[in-house]
Amino acid sequence: MEHITLLIGIVIVTALVFDFTNGFHDTANAMATTISTGALKPKVAVAMSAVLNLVGAFLSVEVAKTISGGIIDESAGIRPEVIFAGLIGAIVWNLLTWLAGLPSSSSHALFGGLIGATIVSVGFNAVNADKVVMKVLIPAVAAPLVAGLAAMVATRLTYRLAKGRDEKETAKGYRAGQIASAALVSLAHGTNDAQKTMGVITLALVTGGVVAPHSDPPLWVIVSAGLAIALGTYLGGWRIIRTLGKGLTDIQPPQGFAAQTGAATVILASSHIGFALSTTQVCSGSIMGSGLGRKGGVVRWSTAGRMAIAWCLTLPAAGLVAGGAAFLADQGDWGVTTVAVLGLLVSGAIYAASRRKPVTHDSLDEVPDAEPAGVVTAALQAVAPPPAGPVAAAPVVAVTPEAGRTPAAAAS
Amino acid sequence: MQIDWAALGQVFGVSLVVTVGLVGVFTLGIVGTSSASAAGTQPGSLARTGAYACFALCAAAVGYGIYLIVA
């Protein structure tokens, strides 16, 4: 460790900060519907998610080893300044979307940041455009579709099977099942996302010549990355939890169970088959799907639309910020210092802005800016009024395929 | 540009089948252990055994999920 320069030290700290924002940004994925169906109390839910994220961080280092060899061509001369600038871009975007209460993919922010910083400081040829399309753009369209469809069909099935049963009695079972699937999502998140940070830190160590290329992350990297993501998770991004748990659609226990099971399945299937999908987009998609699957369920398309816009902006926005940061950081030591100071100022400003209307675990139930029924929501309701009985099931079927496509169409 | 449609299709198919299957089986378990609200009768022993088998299947699926994460 004696060879770590100040710059690499800064990169490591920044990577851990990013890991922390990643944690509280993504708590909602596993726990938003778990909290809103009452399966777990808010504090218990985030604590459980934090522990599982920590455990997950120790389970495997496969993702960490592949992160450097993917989108960015590391042989093209990536220096610690570039990684630093990329991380700043990702952190700023994560904080902005958190302030807006929008779930956006932390991985895409990280990729966008690294890509933007690389383009500015090395050039376009250091970015594998094919890999960007393969690993970011196509999954962004596919994730909500796959997860949404699975959750929708599952929701319809479970409502049909359990018809005529006492809702209070079945709710207990659904909640128990949901806790299990939420736990799986948290564990998978820990192995995936904590490892991305480990990969970035290892990449920084490699570029600084501290560790040999293609080596496993050192133990202290694994421990610190796991702790950072767990701490972030425990603090809980309550703004995003509120959006996913209540803003998108009203979630009942059977829907929560179907959505969470669908999310866990899609995440595990995709990472196992080797077509990694963003946890955030999978979870948002499955929640929307479960909203469409229940008769009378309404998805608030205005919220979904804002989410889709945020997803489209994630890569370019994080890239732009990171590009600017890379331009400054390339000027030398004073540039790096300026970027660090600016990053701190922007983060502080966003935090200060969030204090004006704080959202905590106590205020989850209040939805202050009651989402005005958007044009799409209103139009859908006009076409298919929430049917009261099984007779009216047909219009719902007719509407759903088109409705399921809307966010994707906006995203493409 | 090489788009891996096969992998995407596989993810789509596997996710759909496994999600719907698991949710269906779990719901059968819930139905088997709960009383029908209209009659209020307790479920029979056969229904109960079947329900526990359903829950066991779901537990096995969770176990397999953990195995996939660890492996």
C-alpha cells in the first residue's frame, strides 16, 4: 500500500462516496414495495437490506474483475484523473436524481461518467461503442419490458388463483413471500453493485501501478466497498422509496409479492445468462407491471414518463459532467483540486436543497405534490375505466400491451 | 454490431416462466392454507399437505437463487 499516491487516494475516497450514493439510491429497488405493502417496517427493511448488501459484497469478485475490461479500453491510457472525473459525474447525477425522487440506474451513471471522462481526455476511440449499445442501451429498453410483462402476468395469475379468499389471511402469506424475494434482490445488489466500486478502485490501483493488472481486488477494498454500500443502504433513499412504493402505482400485498419475485427472477436470470440488466430498471418495470396486472390498478404514467426521461438522460448527463470534470482535472493538480471542491459544493447544495422538503421514513405516507393525473393516465382511464368485475376484463387486456410499450417507446 | 438476441430471448423466456411459475405455486400454497372466506371452513389435510409442498418448492427456488448469487 505504500505506493498509493495522493491522487489515487482521492480516487479511492471518491469511489467509496459513489458506492455510498449507489447504496441509498438503490435501497428502493428491494424495499420500496416491501415497505408500502407493510411486509416490513421502514427501518427494519433498510437494516435488512443493508446487512444483505454487506454480505453480498463478500460473496464473489467476478463482476469486479470484469468491469475494467468492458466498456473502456484500459490499454488506451486511462489515468486516475479520468476515473476520478467519471466518478464525480456519476455522483452528481445520482444526487440530482435522488433529489427529484427518481430511480435511475447507478450503473448507467457510472458508465456514463467513465465514458464522458474518457472521451474528453483520451478520445472517442477509447470507448467501445458496440459495448455501450450492448451493455447499456438495449438492456435499458429490455429490462422494464421483461420485468413488467413477467410481473403483470404473475399478478393476474395470483389474483385469479386466490379469488374468493379472505384478503387479510392471504396478505400474511404474500408479505412473507415478498420478504424472501426482497432479500434475494438485496443480496444480488450487494454482489453486483458493491463489486462495481471494487472494480473501479482496483482499476485505479492498476493504473497507478499499485497492483498488477487482472488481479483480484485486495481485501481492504472489498471490506470498504461493502461497508460504504451498506451504510448508504441503511440511510435509505426515502425519496426514491416513496416514488417506487407509492408514486408509480398503488401496491397491494399480492402485487408487491409478484413484483418483487419478478424482479428477483429477472435479475438472477439475466446475470446468470450473461445479459446483465439494471436492477433499478428491472424493479421499476416489475412494479409497473404489477400495477397493470391488478384489475382497477392504475399506473401513473406521468411519473413513469419522468422516470423514462431520467433513464435516457443518465448516460449523457453523467457523461457531460464527467467530461467537464475530466477537462479540468487534466490541467494538473490545481484542476483536480478544483474538481474536488466543485464536487463537494454541488453535493452540499443538493443536500441543502433536499433539507427544504425532507423526506424521512416517517413521512413516507404523505404524498405532498399529489401527482396531477397526466395526459396519458387520463387517456388510459377514459379508454379503460377500472373495471369492477370479471366481465370487464377484456378492455384491460386490450390496453395493456400498448401501455406496456409506452415507457420503452419514450426510452428509445 | 453484434446484438445477442439469443441471450436476450433466453432472459425473457426464463424470467417469464420462472416468475409466473413461482408466483403461481406460492399462491396455491396460500390458497391451500387459508380458509375460503365464504364458508369459513378450515382447509383439509390434503390441501394443507399440498400447500406445504408448494412452500417447500418456493423455498428450494430461493435456495437456488442464493446458489446462483454465490456461484
